[in-house]
Amino acid sequence: MQHAIEAKGLVKTYGKGAKAVRALSGVGFAVPRGTVFGLLGPNGAGKSTTTKIFTTLSTPDSGTAVVAGLDVAKEPGRVRHAIGYVPQKPCFDPTATGRENLTLQGHVYGMSGSDIRTRGDQLLERFGLADAANRITKTWSGGMQRKLDVALALMHRPQVLFLDEPTTGLDPEARADMWAEISGVTQADGVTVLLTTHYLEEADQLADRLVIIDRGQVVAEGTPEELKGGLEGDAVQVELADPSQQEAAHRAVAAVRGVGEITADGARLHARVGNGAATLPGLLAALDGAGVAPASLTVARPSLDDVYLRHAGRSFHSADRAGLAGATQTEVEVSTAARRTASGRQQ
């Protein structure tokens, strides 16, 4: 089996008629075994919906999803035994100790008593939780609780681990600790990791390969370096003090020699230039000649934000804000569908 995860033509719509929300529009990609694969996109892009399909919590309208060589639609029970899943919200029992949480997880997956003790001790030590193992988990810090979520997902030694926004809400120190743990999962357990995130630096730091999703579609795929390397030269960002001057600023910047790929995004203009340091004086002179006063002008090497800008036509951060504002209905539909699915299984 060359790929641990494969998606082909995934389509998912929530609601009907005028209220229908298209969450996925033909998403497809493949994840090599033993890698950390990033699913990067702004809020509302379709990352969580894709993950819920892979983890059997939702079903696509059309398309196929294969995990660990198993068709998710045809063999959901076997898929659940082959995967570990860390959702966005905590999944541990806050009234139990860390050791009790791991023990329960082991029993759920039919592990023997001796294997539960051995595996539990191993994970507590590995995640730096051994000293707090017998304390009630609601007294733990947020970073410790998130590590426990990952340990629970690894308890039964899954082939594939799904991490849905695992560092959201963590402080910088706890986030850095979690990054270190995620990086070590593939080496320590031979597990394939699919990581969903809307943090550009997280995808850049952790992912061996990644896809960028926007509005329910894959718009770019490759290693972080391949994607950034496809953008030649430097990135220039002009932030305008007066957004109404956008058109005049656009004309002025476009007239400067060596400037290309200009994109307007609200009060900002983004452009590609061959040599940022050499072009900067000309840009300032052109803006001044057009009577445009920039609030700031920055030059930087290509980033994943620039990759997203090229393929999606808007900056990642503005898309993230727009997605957060417009994703409420989609999130409600997704949550409701997940609860109905879970309820149906329990019955």
C-alpha cells in the first residue's frame, strides 16, 4: 500500500435549496505512508468536513475516501480501528485521571490489561505526563490536556492519526511543545499523520507535504519548499493609509519596471518583484508621484501566504477572517450531522 490516505472527487453539501452550503467541491489528494501531511486552509475552507469523512463521522454526497487501504463507506468499522482521531474540542474525561482516561481508551479498543498498563505508562512518559498521571485531568494545563488527547488517539497503535486543528487555543510555549510531539509521532510509531491547520507557520514547520484548500477545493499541492519555490523573486506588500486610493496605487505600482502579479486585497496591494531591495526605491517614487501615501511597505521572501494568494486570489489572513465570519452555519450543520451519525451508531 503506497498511500495511507486517498481522496477522490469528494463532494459534500449541507442543507437544501437556497440554504444549501457546499462544503467540498471535488476534493482529491493522496497521502504517502509514514509522513506528516498538512491540510491547510482558512476557517470554513472544508478541512474539518474532509477529516470527518475520513474518520467516518460524515459521508460524502459523492466521491471515494480510502484510509489504511480500507474504503471508508464500505468498511467504517475497520477504519475506526485503524485510525486515531483528535478533534478540535477536548475528548478526554475531565473528572478522571490521566491514567484512567488511557485505561478506558484501551478497554474500548479491546486491549489486554497488561498491554494497557504497558502502553499507558509508555505514552505518559513520552508526553511528559507521568508526574501528573494520577491527578484529575481538569486540573491540568491546556497544553497537558491537549497532549493527553493525542496520547488517547495513539493508545491502540493506529496506522493513521488525524489531528484536527490540534494547537488552536494553546499559548506559544504549549504550541511549540505540541509541534515537537507531532514531529516525533511518525518516527516513534510509524504512524501517518494528517494535520489540519489554519496556521501557516505550523504547516510550514511540520508538513512533509501539504494541500491548500480554499472554498472546498484543492488549489495547490506539494512540499512547503516546492510551493514557495514556485514563486520567483520577492513578495512586496503595500498597505494603504487610504483604501480609496487603491486604484491609483495599483496603476502606480504596475508602471514600475520588474513588478508583476499585482493583487488587490482591501487596503493592501501584493506584488511579485525580481529583486525587492532594488525595486523598493522605484516603488516609493511611483507612489509618491501618484499622490499615494502608503501606511507601510514590506519586502519578504516567498511564504505560504504568497502561495495561497497566487492560487486563491486573496491573502490567507483575509480569507481566514472571512471564513470565520461566514462559517457559522456550516459549522452548525457539520456538528448536527456528526451528532446524528453518532446517535444512530449508539442506537
